[in-house]
Amino acid sequence: MNRRRFVKAATLGALSLSVFRRAEHELSGAEPAALPGETPILPDAQVGSLYPFVQKTAEHSTCELSFLHDRFSNIETWKREARGKVRELLRYDPPLCAPRAEVVGHVDCGDYVREKIYFNTTSDIRVPAYLLLPKGPKKPRPAIVALHDHGAFFVWGKEKLVALENEHPSLTEFKRRSYAGRSYASELARRGYVVIVIDMFYWGERRMLLAADPPAWREPAKMSAEDITALNRRSSTSTTLIATGLFEAGVTWAGVMFLDDIGTVDYLVTRPEVDPERIGCCGLSVGGFRSAWLAGLDSRIKAAVVVGWMCTAREMLRSKLTSIGFWKTVPGLYRYMDLPDVVSMTAPGALMAIHGTQDKLFTNEGVQAAYDKIARVYKKAGVPDRFEGVTFDGPHEFNIAMQDKAFAWLDRWLKP
């Protein structure tokens, strides 16, 4: 037998043995053990046999713009450099734009007044919002940017956090599941805060509608429960399409989302009812994600609460990739910073992160690793008391106990 025939025979023999052994494992019902020369496929790895490559790639990152690196000592110098890089990675940097706000509705809600407004965050984007103005002495007050969630519930955005007349039963049920039935933006207004809530891109009045959609889909009050389920399902499956369109247009969805929230602060500080030195933000789930980024990117935020969205990237890469979602991804970020590094740019502003230990979006180990990293940043910055990581024994929600904890934190740092 010549060399070529020998190699071919040996290769076929090895393949046959491999197939035989794999079949043997499958018939036995055992976990697929690694064969000689193979990498074991971890049962909880969402990308299966490709996970080792993803893991090794992530391990090359030193998160070189983390404040914990030795080359950083001054928190403000670090934030200027880190924020500059992050803004670059967002691939979305529209020119500054006047809000050109228009008040289109005015409702007396007893303890406060609710305004319906529209304003520009960029020259291309005009957002709908509710602004809640407490009654009482005419004076500048602390203000909160309240940030609504994802929830796979797209028909409403800002209405998830604000009490409204004749609320749709499906919206009421959503609030019960996510917020223990409380419209927490309205609760904050009753506590003396000016509160603003916008519709995030793709939610509420900014949801995607198609020419062939039923007429009722354009008027949520007229939608049946079946209509709402159908629109929410269609919106969920279309997020990859919309994110791809934005990527192809040269921007990231995350960039659009975060710049809208920064533009909301731009509008908020134009209001005479607001003390610009006492602005905070708060949100659950994607609202928590938005809260983390807004506080990290905008120095006007003096206190923040992030609920149900804090973890290290490394802990998510194995089994929680769907929690990240590529529409929320900032490509290239992990080379420079992890999520706890981003939110740590809030320092020396006050930051509270809240997590439910039964929250299935993140591992408790990943959450604790993020808390530990943020705590180290705040300690190095000389303000360890301005960060608090809190856990509750509960699922992915912002229940009454969590809300009361969050509101007390905001009161501590924003009220005289």
C-alpha cells in the first residue's frame, strides 16, 4: 500500500470509529462526551460547539477602558476618554437639535398635571412623551427620566409607566405582571418629582405599522386582546429586520435608543419647573439597560436606578445571549468596556442596581460579578457609599418593595 492509500484508509477508519462511538452515545441516552481531539459541547451553551471560539475571543479582551486599569486615577479624565470611545462605537452622532416642543394635551390628575408633548431629539426624530408636573409651590424641582421596558409588549410604551383614564385591560394586566399594578411614574410625580416618559423607538406611537395592517392596529384603544397579541408577536419577530436595516444604514439601534434618552434630558432642562442639578433616571429591564447607559453617558444624571439589567458580558456569552439581543448590542464594546464599566461612568453620581434572584435573564453569578466590579470602581473613585447593589428573592419585575427601595434611594440623593 502506498502512502496516499494508507492515509486515506486511516482517515476513513478514524471517521468510522468516530461515527460508531457517537451513535453508541446517542443510543445510550448519555450526554455527548468529547471524542479524542474534540472539544466537549456544553449542554447549556446556546451556540453549542461554537461556544469555545466565542469564549476564547472574549478572553482576549482586557476591557482596556475600565477605570480599574492602573493608568487611570482621575475619574473625570477617565470618563472623558471612555465616553468618547463609547459614543464612537454607537455609530450614531446626529448634530445638536433644538427640541421645538409642542404641548398637545393637558390633564389635571389631582396631585399633578399630565402634559402630552412632542419634541425633537434629533432633526430626524420627533418623540411623543408625557410630562408629569407636581402641583404646589412654583419652584424648580428634582426630575426623573422614567424609562419603559421591552416586555415583548410593543403597543404601548410611555403608558406602561403612567396612570391613564380608561386604561385598556391588556395594559392593566401588563402593569400587574411587571410593576405590581403601579404606574410608577405617576407615583414619583405624587412624591414631588417632575417626571418625563417617552416612547422608545419601535414602541407605542413609534411602533412599526404596515400598509396591510387592520385599521384597529392604528388605534390601541380599539384593539382587541387578540389584536394586541398579534401585533406584539409580529413586532417581536421583526426586531432582527429593523436592527439589520439600521446596521445597513450605518447606525446601531442602541445608538438611536441612547441618543433619544439623552435628547430627553436636553428637553427636560429647558423646563423652568426642573432643577437641572437634580435629575435622575430609573427603569426596569430594557428600561434598566437604558438607565445604565443614560447615567453612564450623561453627566447631568445625578442619581440612577437600574432594575433587572446588570450582568457581566462573560457570564452572558455562554447561556444568556438572548438576554443581550443583537439589537441592543454595541459592536466592539467589549474590547474596551463591559456593562458594569459603562454604568460606572455614573460616578460620582449615585447608582443603585436591583436584581431578582429568580430573574431568568441573567445568572446570579454574573450579576454579583457586575456588582463587585462597580463597587471597586466607586471605591477607587473615592465614593463607595454612592453605589448599592441590591437583590430581592423574586423574578424579573419591579415590584412594590423594589420600587419603594428605589424611590428612597432617589430621595436620598435628589431631594434637599
